[in-house]
Amino acid sequence: MSVVAGKKLVRTQEAARQFRQSSVSYLASGAQGMHAEALKRFAAVSAKLLSELEALPVEVEPLPLVSGKAVPYVLERSRQVWRDSGLMAADSIQDVLAKLQTWLDAVESMCQEMLPAHARKLLSHHMLVLRGQLEAVQWLSRGQA
């Protein structure tokens, strides 16, 4: 995998993590409705998709470490503390949909790169799953604030 493709893979993995965090935040706020049920069902699928992305070989520099832990973990931990304290509002359905769209865009961008056959097949599958999920949640969330 090229260096550019490796960097895109890292961005795709981060987009997947951000979507998962956003959807967990949204669902934890007590969201109700068919769109929330669809997001709950997609939780297991998105975890599998993320683990498949993380299993792909990446040939880029690792993120800089702070006190032996990756910077994104520190930032996410800070966000979690703010969320738990009630000082940070839970994500809205629009936030969740935007993060899902970002993930889909990142996968589509990766598919434009020269990739090994197994990675291309995997990412094509991810693209189909993410498109379907995005359309389903958009459709089911019409009228939700």
C-alpha cells in the first residue's frame, strides 16, 4: 500500500472511530425512534468494520505519543469527561449523520488509490454497507431534531 493510501487508511480509521463515539453519545442521550433502533443494530456491524480497517497493514508513521499514550486517546478521554460531567451536550442525529458521511467519504477516497485486491474488495463492501446505513438512518430520522 502506498504512503498516500496508508495516510488515507489512518484517516478512514479515525472517521470510523469518531462515528462510533458520536453514535454512542447520541444513543446514550436516550434517543428514541426507528432511526435509533437502526443505529443500535449498526453498532455491532460498525465495530466489525472498524476492526477490519485496523487489520489492514499501514505503512505510515504512528501518531506522536504523550506520556506513552496516543494523542487521540487523550483527546477522546477529555471529551468523555466533559460529556460525563454534563457540560458537553450529547451529539445530535445531525452530528451522527455527518460523522457517518465523513466515514463514507474517507472510504470512497481510499478506493481511488492503488490497493491490493483484498483491501479493495473489503473497502468496496464497507462502502456499500455505509451507504445503506446512511440512507436508512437519514430516511428514518426525518423530522427528528
